[in-house]
Amino acid sequence: MPKRLYARSLIIVIAPMILLQSVVAFVFMERHWQTVTQRLSQAVTRDIASVIDVIETFPNDDDYANVIRIAQESLALRISVEPLEPLPPPGPKPFFSILDRTLSEEITRQIGRPFWLDTVGDSDMVEIRIQLEDKVLRVFAKRSQAYASNTHIFLLWMVGTSLVLIVIAVAFLRNQIRPILRLAEAAESFGKGRPTSDFQPRGAEEVRRAGAAFIQMRERIERQMEQRTAMLTGVSHDLRTILTRFKLQLALARTKSDMKALDQDVEEMRSMLEDYLAFARGEGTEEPGLFDLDAFFEKLKDEARLRKRGLEIKGTGSMQIFVRPNAFSRLMSNIVGNAFRYAQNVKIEARHPRGMLYIVVDDDGPGVPVEKREEIFKPFVRLDAARNQDKSGTGLGLSIARDIARSHGGEITLNNSPAGGLRVIIQLPV
């Protein structure tokens, strides 16, 4: 069965129509067509039998002129009486041989003489040769006399009206399916973080209700995001004010010996605050745009040289993708930066087939145990025994990365790397 609603709806409309018309056509062929053809063939055979009876009753008529005239004028049969000779061999039968079968049965039943039948040679005439005792009777009858030849008109009407109905059904179904497709596209775009302001519910009442529910859901989510962003902006302002006072007081108290440690604490607090706000904000308010992966990979190569790390990059397909640029840059920076922190060699492979982006990041670091791979995506979780031994970290890098990926409609998964460390697989619909 097809997967799409449009194709299934067409099957629901077309299948019963074809089934019904097939049954009607079969009954018509079996009952009406064959019955009419049989009655016509019986009449023609009866006329031929009468002609044979007249010929045998008056054998002294040498040229049989009167019989030929009567057959042509009264019976619409063209006949000739020819000398006795062997009948021709049977000719090829047509594929649909209802006339051959019916007429042969009637001649055998009513006349009972050797005969030869040709319904193929002349499309408008049927030739019949019947062997008598000392002569051969040759008869030409119109096909319409022995065959219901206008039956195809019924079939043409039936097929023609079916095609008209199918065309109308296709047009109506296309109009009914279009609002559903637009709703699906709007939901998919919203899931990828793209604007959907031009979507308006249309179509049947049920589809309109689904579209209205989607708009209400989208508006509620957007309001919640705006409220969260506004709240975090206020918190950020208040906390940054306190940190600014700390730094000012430290600048005025440089004579104390423990000022260096306090400076480090304040800087760590500032870094943690930025990470918290970035995680909570989720970069959800940024507008989508084109992002150049090649240019970003060049920056990563510069960073790898500064950190003295080995970096291998391989890309296939278009490197121009449509994402939220700052958010995606942060996602990649978190993933690759994590690999640089705990590994000496990193390999990045990017594949961009139509509609999807796959990025695989392999490293030769210590890796992450299988049972901990979902846990490290939770906020503020740090695996000190494994990869996350950076005491200044906040445990939000992977959480922010996955949050950004999911806001684009994608996902991040972890696996074992062939290099011995961790493999990070990023999948995004772009």
C-alpha cells in the first residue's frame, strides 16, 4: 500500500469504481452480449438452413437464380452455389472469438454439414462455406446480422465516464490534501526553528481545527520562550552588576596576596553565568540563514594548530546549509572543543545528501562508558572519571549542543569511535 494520504484516498475512490464496473462489464458480456449474439447467429443459421432446404428441394434449377435473388432480397444474404471441392483448412481464430464460437455451434446444431467459417478476412462480412452432397454453398452475411457489434459503444461510455469521474476525484482530492500538506510543512518548519507566520488554516473543518490547534500551540511556545528570555535577561543583568562590583573591589584591593585566587573565582563565575544563560536561552530567537561549513572548518583547523591537535576533515555534498548560524556554530564548537580537550587527534566527516546533514566527529580520547552516554547530556553533569576532567567546566557543553540540534529538528547520538575514543553523530534536516 502507498504511504501517502493522497495515493490512499485515490485508491479508496478508484478501487470500488473499477470493481463495480468490472462486475457490470462481466455480467453484460456474459449475459447480454453473448445472448444477443447467440440469437442473431441462430437467425442467420436458420436462414442458411432454409436456403439449403430450397436448393435440395429444387435440384433441377441449374443456375439457382431465383434462390440467389430471394436470399439477397428477403434474407440479406449473398450466396453462390459452386462445384464440389474440398473446403479450405481452418483459418486463424481471433483473440476474442465469441462470434466464431457461437456461429459454429449453431451451424453444427441446425445444419449438421461440413462447413468452413471466416470472420477475420473482411471486417464487415462473414463468409460461410457449407459442403452439400454434390456442391458447395457459399454465403456472405453482414457481421451485424450475426453479431452484436454495437456493444463496444457501451464499453466506451463506461470507460469514458469512469475517466471523467476519476479526473474530477483527483482534482477534488488534491484540493483537500493541499491544506494537510501545508500544515505538515508548517509543523516541520517550526520544528526546525524556521518562521511559519504565513500559515493559515484552510480546507475541511477537521483540517482547520488541526491548523488552529497548531497555531495556538506555536503561540504558547513562543510566549513561553519570550517570557523565559526576558526573565533570564533580568537575571543576567543583576548578576553581571554584582560581578562588576566584585571586579572593581578586587582592582582597588591589589595589595592583598590572595587577589589572584579571587580574580580566578570571579572569572569562573562569569563563565558559568554565560553558559547557564546560553543553555536556558537555547538560541531560539535567532533567524535562520545560510551557514558556510567550509569557512567554519577552516577556523577549526586554525584552532587545532593553536592547540597542537591533529585534525582531519572530509566533506561531501554542498557545504552551504540553512540553519541558525550562531546556534549551529556554538553546537559545533562545543562538540569539537570537547574533542580537542580530551584527545590528540580528531577526525570530522560531513555528508550533505538532499534534505539531511550528517556530521561525524571521531577522536582518540578516553571515550565515555556506554551506560553514561545519555547521562552526560543532562545539564551540569560532569564525568570526572572519564572525559570531563576540566575543573572549570560547567557540564553544559553537550546539553547546549543537543538542545540546539533538537531545536533544528535534529539529534545528537554517541557511539564508539574506530580511533578508540568517542564518536559524536550529528543529524540535522536542512
